[in-house]
Amino acid sequence: MPSPIRAAAIAATLVLAVGLSACGRRGPLEPPPDAPTTTVTKADGTTEKKVVKPNRPFVLDGLLN
């Protein structure tokens, strides 16, 4: 049978893990304010600003493609 101190330590660890896993904000990531954007016109005539993603190749891309 575990000692009360050990049981309290396990309970505290579980509470801390659950509490830290809920940190953050739900929703899409926000781009930096100075990110380059482009304007895209949709088929229905509305325009939307999209962030231009830089093409940064990774070392293992040759193996994955």
C-alpha cells in the first residue's frame, strides 16, 4: 500500500500535468504582424489576404519525396 506522501505526490503530479496540458488558446495560429501577404480573389468575387509561406527546404526532404 502506497504511503500517503507518495499518493499525494502522484495526485499533485497528475493535477499539474492536466493543468499544464490545457494551457493555450484554441484557434488558428496568428501570423506575425510584418508577415508578407498576398491578396487572393475567390470565385464569388470576395478578396482575402493570405500569408505567403517561405520555402525553407529541410535536410531530409530528399528522403521523404
